[in-house]
Amino acid sequence: MNRVARRLAELTLLSLAVLAFTSRAAAQSIFDAEFRLAPQWVQYQIHAPASETVSELAIPVFVAVPVGSRLSVDVGTAYARAHVTTGAEQSDISGLTDVQLRAQYTLGSDLVVLTGGVNLPTGNSSVSLEQLTAASRIGSDFLAFPVSNMGTGLAVTGGAAFAYPLGRWNIGAGASVRRSRAYEPFEVPGQSFRYQPGNEVRLRLGIDRPVADGRLALGATYAAFGRDDAAGSAYNTGDRVIALGQLTGRVGEHDYTVAAYNVFRAPGNYAAGDRAGRENVANLFLSLGVHTLGTIIEPSVELRHWLQNVYEAGDTTRPARSQNSGLATLGLRARIEAGGFELFPSGGYTPFGRLATTDDAGLPVKASLTGFQFGLVMRASR
């Protein structure tokens, strides 16, 4: 959950619900630039009958630079290396990801913010047959690897958001549109496969308020996708609804966090014409920040559940079955201040997990799953 729910809750919710109010306290010059480096390593072992190990090393880099009191610019990219071992077979993919460049401009009384972004195709958006397994595994919504793809081609995003105080509540809303250029997702000698992503529209709503010694934040995002075009075949894998919630506070001298998210994907269709059943990923995260030895030690537990409706090939009338997957992760994070840097080392162990899959005969079964994760967020600001 440290990677997913915390990022969604802090960046999506708070950027909407308290966008106007945080902008007033934002840095005023380029000398207040902020730099973040966050190397992470994640590995999952999927046991029999899959017998597969999936690992990823990701090194995201993020720089935010204020340009005056109302304009800020940030840029981010990452290096990633994914490795998959299935029996005697191996698949690897590595390199820089796309560069994401974003500008944010605050209007007038700080209640309205305009945003514009460009996804620069510096990453490899085309994968070879040898890289295909590794590229597909890191895209799992359930396992939630730090970097889910190496590149998706050139894309432009524009949006607007506003926030308004209403008593003790802050209310925020936003909308954005993303338009992408076509690219070649597969690198097959002698063949060309053109993929044109459909336009994406996102509508967001967020609210937050103080609660005792902490804060409550709630939000929802609706993502509507136009029809993709894969080599002349138009399809849509389904719109998405994302719900988020986070409650922070204090118990005695210690801090607590309760955070949850739910990602629902509506039914759709694949490029081959087969039906894509609905899916739902739910996640719950609990942590307690213990103040000790001049720092904060934060043990945590995370629970995640994945529900899928599966259609048989060629059947578009009703799903053949529903299947469930789940995992539990125990985590530990610390905060260390060193000079002008804040360091957040973290680790996690997934002792229990069940992943829905099929055996050699194509029959539905569940494979046990275990995993490890380590990370270090380094943040410096001037």
C-alpha cells in the first residue's frame, strides 16, 4: 500500500480538495525547487502451478520548480528493470520510461488552477516477443508494481481544478482530457501493428476536513475512455471508477493512518472481439507512526482483493465464472533527517497471497503467492 494507496490518497485527493489553500503556502522562486529520488525493488513469487518469479527495480526521479508565485513546473521519469523467470524461460525489459512534464498555473484568488502536461516518448513503447512476458506482468493492477509500463508514446493532457471552503470542509473538483498519438506496441520483424489509444476524460471530486488531531479526505475519479484502434480493430476495455479515502490522527503520542481505495473497471471488449468482464481491486492500509529515538517508525499492514468476471472465448452473453485473488503485506517505514534531506527507508513482506490462474489443462485454480519489497524515498528542498 505504501506505493499505491498512499500515493493516490496524498496526490489525488489532497491536490483536489485543498489545492487552492496549499498553493498559497507554495514556494515562490526557483531557489525553492524540490527534488525526490525513490528507488524501489519489488519481487513476487507465484508458486505451483504457475511457478513464476516476477521482480522489478524502479528508480523514479522527480523535480518540482516554482516559477514565480503562480506558476510551477515539474518533471519526472524513471529507470526500470523487470525480470520474469518461468521454469527455464526468462524475460527481461529495462530502460528509461517516458518523461512526464507538467505545468500548473494558479488563477486570481487561488481557487482555480489550470494544468497542462506532456508525456514525452523517451521510453520504449515497442516490446519484442522476448520482452512481452516481462512487460505484461508489471502492468498488473493487482500486484501494482512501481512502474507499470516503459512507454506509451506521445500524449498531451489539459485540465482545470478548483477548490472552495465550506465551513470546516474543503471541496474540490477537476476535469482533464488526455489525447495520445498512435504508436507501435510490438516489435515484430517484418510486421507493423499500429495502436491508436482513444481519448481519455477524467472527472474528479474531493473533500476534506480536520477531524480531532487529524484529517479526513475522500475523493472519487471517473475515467471514461474512447474506443482504441488496434490495427483497424476498434474496442474499449471499459471505463473506470476510483474511490479513495484517508483518515489521519493521533493516538496518545503516536500517529495513525487508515487509507483505502477501490478501482472498478466496467465491462468492455478486447481487440480480438472477446468480452472483457468487469474487475474490482480493493485495498485497505493501516499504519501506526511510533515516535521513538528521535524519529518515526511506522509499522503497517495492507490487505488487497481482486475480483474478476471471466468470459469464455467467443461468448459475449454472460461470464463463465468469477474469480478472486488476495494478498496481505506487512510493512515497516522510518523517517530520517540528514542535513537538508529527508529519508524514508521502507520494507515489506507478503507472507500470504492467492492468485487466480489456470493449470496446464486450462482449468481455474489458485496459486499461492509471496513477495518482498524495499524502498528508499529521498527528498531534498531548497
